[in-house]
Amino acid sequence: LQQFSDTGSRKEHVKITSESKPGFLERLSETSGGMLMGLVTFLLSFYLLFTNEGRALRTARSLDEGLSLVIPLDSIHSVSQQNEGRLVHLAGALSTSKPLFDPSYGLSIQAVKLKRNVEMYQWVEYEDSTEYEENGEIKKETKYSYNTEWKSEVVNSRNFDREIGHKNPSAMAVESFTAVSPNVQVGSFVLSKGLVDKIDDFKQLSLSNLEDPHADVTRGGDYFYHSENPRRPEVGDLRVSFFYAGLSGDDPHLGSADKVTVIARQRDNQLVAYHTKSGDVLQILYPGDLSVEEVFQKEHESNTMKTWALRAAGWLAMFVGISLMTRIFYTLVDWFPVVRDLVNIGLKAFAFCVASSLSLLTISVGWLFYRPLWALLIGLLSVVPIVVAKSHVPPKKQQ
């Protein structure tokens, strides 16, 4: 059953669908599918937590190894053969052999990267759904609203609930792209592709000094518009903006070349990846002029943040997995509202405690081969959630 209600502007409508309330066996079947999915999520959480600890400790050891071996270069303008194959630290201004061009818009810049970003004015669909029970049926009321926005990706209007009146073009007449300089240097040293990839601090390029490149293109602010009236764009109109990263030459409008700090292995006049004894790769680049200690401190901080983010993701995956696997108990009593709510609270508390204990236990196993004492302490800590949960269970009445 579908009921439509349009506003006068045809930018919004409501659809109501209804279906009979699923029977007990149907709900049980859905729960069984959820249990299988929960088991997979549960097992994946162990893999994520265990491998994350090994990765974190390996990275920390690699950074400590790098700090003990790195050699600060006296000059970036001469290549010393004494440092061949060694880990070196240097800082200086970026330089490139040729400027980057976009001939379509008459634009050039001396930079490591130039990005053309194309956006199209398109219809975008939003939906807001609510479910409720009425006359023994489950009804779903979905409110669809449509708005026109600038989007850098093509929005497929065929997937809209109502495409009539909200149709988007299937492709853009102008494409986005990123140009990268083939030769990037700091002094006399050429950066590897891995180091160039790290230069990604993009800034929008001002177009105020440029002329309109074509008769059908109008400049407005920092955009080139493919539109008859940029103030009132129509669906299908385009606007183009430009971004650059790694300014590599003095520019009268943008300032002096960007400085970077690099830690990598010297190979002839190239800076490439350094492979540590722990099996990691050191190939570090930061904007600005940083000391060796500042670089490695930032790397350790980044490693710590990544480790905790993956720990949280592993715990969440375990909690969701356990919740899905124990959902069957909720389904068995969902005919009785009071009992159902109590069981739901109990299952959530159970999933929380078990996920916390097993996560800590898995982390301790991950540390076992690297730091046994810490592994033992974390292993003991894994018992705490279960002990706390057990202490909240009321004692049995004496017979």
C-alpha cells in the first residue's frame, strides 16, 4: 500500500507502506540469520584486536630504532656518499622542475600537486522514516524531500523514490583530476613517490587574477561557472575550483615555497623508504621545519591514536557480535513487554561485560611475546568486568 502526498512545489512527498506483523517463526528465522552475522563479527573482532597490538608494538620499536640511527644532514645542497643507505633527516623548501598546467582554464602554478575540482548542481534526495503499529500491521511512513545542491559526485536520480521532476544528468561534461609533478626535490635530493603522496595539505587557489577562459565560462569568486546565470544555477550547471599542495616556487600572490621535513633512506640523490629490523617502513614527511625529536614524537602520537581507535573498533565489533548472537533470548520473550525489557537490559549488560573482558584478554595475548609483564597485568584486568557484574547479582536467599 502506498499513499502519496505532495506539497505544491513538488519537492516533498510522503509514502506509507504497511505489512503484516511477522509471526514468531518468521522472527525466529530473522534472529538466526542475525546470529550467524554476529558470529562472524565476533570472530573478526579477535583478529582486529590481536593484530592491532602487534602492529602498534612493531611500529613503536621501528620508531625507536629510527631515532637511534637517524643522521641529520649538514647541507641539503650536496649529496654525501658517506650517508649512502643510511636513514637521514633534512628540512628545506620544495622545488619542482616545471609548473603544473590546466590549459582548459589558462591556469598554471609551480607546485607539487594541482587539483581541479568539478561540481554539478544536482537534485539530492533526503528521507526520514518512522515505524508504528496500527490494526495489527507494521506501518512505515517515509518522508522524502528534495533539494538542489552543488555535488562533486554524480547523484544517480534513478535511485530516487520519485525521479519525475528531480532528474539529474548521468555524467559531467568536465571531469575532476589531480596533476602531480614528476620530479619533486628538497635541495639536491629527489623525493620518492611515497614521500610525494604525503604532500596533501591542499589549499584553494584564488582565481581573482585570472580572466574568463571561454565565452561560456564565467568567473565568480574562486569558481569558474559553466552556467548562464551563476547567481541562479540550474540542474546540470557546473562550477570548477582549483586547489594546490606543496608550493614549490616563490609566487608573488601565494608567497614563498613550502618547507618540509623529511626522514628517509638516502639512495644516491634520492630519498626512499627505510626498512627497519622490526619489519616496518620509515618514510616520513611533515610540513614545516621540525627537529628529529619533534618528528618522532609526532609519529609516536599518531601510532597511539591509531592504536586506541582500532581498540575501540575491536571492542565495538565484539559487543555488536555478542548482542546479535544473544538476540534469540529477546525474541523468545518479546510477547511479554515487561519481561522483554528486562531481558533486553540484561543482554546489553552481559554483552558489555563479556566484550570488555574478552577484548582485554585478547590485547594481553597480543602483548605476550613483546612485554610479558604488561600482558599479565592486562590479563588480570580482564577479570574485573565479570567480577563487578557478579557483585551486582543479589545473593540467593538462604534455604
